[in-house]
Amino acid sequence: QHIKDYWSRLNIPKLLHSCRENQKWLEGVHLYSYYSQHDNAVETLMDHSAVCWSHDLFKKTVHQVSNSEMFYKAIEFYLQEQPLLLNDLCMDLAGKLDHQRVTTMIKRRERVPLIK
């Protein structure tokens, strides 16, 4: 809670280092978002999903990434970890995705029924 309240007064790079060392992944995700490093926030959410992943936080963060390849990494992540929520993610990212590429990814993994 302290990070959320006082993030503008903190030395974020130093605090991020401490969060990584102490495995405070959710706090690190929030700091990455405050520091406008959304790509790193999404990577952390995917790498440590057992500890810090939430669907709403992930969707909110992935919308702000600067690297469009992260959208496709997110789809791969959802195919492996959260296949039942894949359709919701794809609907939110529909305007930012190459539909042909997504369809190819889904067909290759034989998961077409998951997509509407």
C-alpha cells in the first residue's frame, strides 16, 4: 500500500531492484507501471503468474505496452496458463492485433474452439 500511495516520492529503480531481490513481484509490477515500463510489468506478470497474476491487472497493463510483440506473447501465455480467458483478452486487444497471425497461432495449437 505504501508504494501505491507514495510512488512519486520513491527512487523507483532502486526499489525495483529490491523488489526483484526479495521476490515481491506484484509490487514490482506496480512500480514498472508507475515508471512507464509496461513491457517489463507484463513480462513479470507472465514469468511469476503463480504469485502475482490477475486477469484484470494483466489486461490493463498489456494495453499500455509499447512493443506489439508483447500482445502475441500474451496470447501464448494465455494459451498455456489461462485458455478459458483467452477470448476475453483477444476481444480487448482486437484493434491492436494482426488477426491472421492470431488465427495461425491458435490453429497451430489446435485451440480454435476457445475463440469466438
